[in-house]
Amino acid sequence: GDSVTQMEGPVTLSEEAFLTINCTYTATGYPSLFWYVQYPGEGLQLLLKATKADDKGSNKGFEATYRKETTSFHLEKGSVQVSDSAVYFCALSAPLMDSSYKLIFGSGTRLLVRP
Amino acid sequence: DGGITQSPKYLFRKEGQNVTLSCEQNLNHDAMYWYRQDPGQGLRLIYYSQIVNDFQKGDIAEGYSVSREKKESFPLTVTSAQKNPTAFYLCASSIWGGDATGELFFGEGSRLTVL
């Protein structure tokens, strides 16, 4: 079945360092891909998305490119801030039998940015 | 502002008791979902609903029940049959139909602890 694999955390970086969080997926079709962010004690917020191959999603300095050839959707940011400390989830949309969708999530990667 | 409201934010339950978690949305979305989050495991789908008076089991429906009497509301009952109910529960909604990409909008979550 469809699945998402992302790098285990925690990832600890100093402020202004470069961030990469790896995400690869397995899917039978051509899913949309997402990155969600979760701050402590809160729900998930959509960070960025890409709906087809070679699309680049971007938001708040974060970027990810939908790579069909490598089945990847790695999250990058050029210069992280302390406020970026959170858990990041990679996800893909999997169609259900009745034309709706469900999201399949990776296990999450905790990012800790030190001043 | 449009959004999803979950209540209560924190809930404590004794073993053997049923509890109901509330989820209300004013986004006019057709589809609603319940996910369960456990540490280090990402999110898993419990139930989903596309239209009023219809809902489907997700990947881990055993020990849970739902209803969808109104478009705006999708309450989740955690029954005494659920073996390990302590978790963080997230409600979400999405559009359904031709423009849908699978993007979900999440509430702030409800943390259930069984004493």
C-alpha cells in the first residue's frame, strides 16, 4: 500500500543553519504531496504542497520539490530560526474507494533550533 | 474566521467509560476525518465522512464510533472497547469533488488520558 518514510529526528541545528528533512514515498498513482508542521500542543498546519511532478511548493522560506523519478519530497530551508522548532510531517493523498481522499503521514521529524 | 473547533482540549477518563470528543467546522467542507496521534507514530485514520448520515471506517476504527447528523459536526466516541485510548485526537476537514487535492484542515486537537 501507499506509504511515507521520513528521516528520524530529532534534528538539532543552530540558528541560521541550512535545513533538510528527507521524505520519500511509495504510491500506486500520482498523489499530491504535503508538508505539515505541528507546534507543541497544537494541531497540524499546512506548510506547503505540490500536486504534480516537478512542482515546487514554498512557504515561509521553506521549499520542497515533487520528484517523481526519485519518489521524494525533501523539505529545505536556507536559514532556520528558533521559531521553526516544531515537528514536521510529510504526507501524501491517497484516493479512497468512494472518490474521497485520506492523507497518509510519515512518522514526523522533530526540529530543534538553538539560538 | 473559518476553522475547526475541537473540544475539550484535555480530557481524563476512567477505564470502562465512554467519552465523546466534539468537532465542529464552519468551512462548509463536505468531508470530515478523525485521526489518532501517538508519539513517534505519525497520524492514523480512525473514521471519515463525506456527507451527512454517511461515514466509513479508517485504518483503526475498532473501539470507536462516530455520527454525522449535520454537515458541520462530526463527534467521535471513544468506547470502553478501545484497548489503548490514551492519545492525541485530531479532527480535520476537506473539500470533496473535482477540485480536491487531499489537503486537510486540522483542529487544535483533544488529548485524552485514561487513568
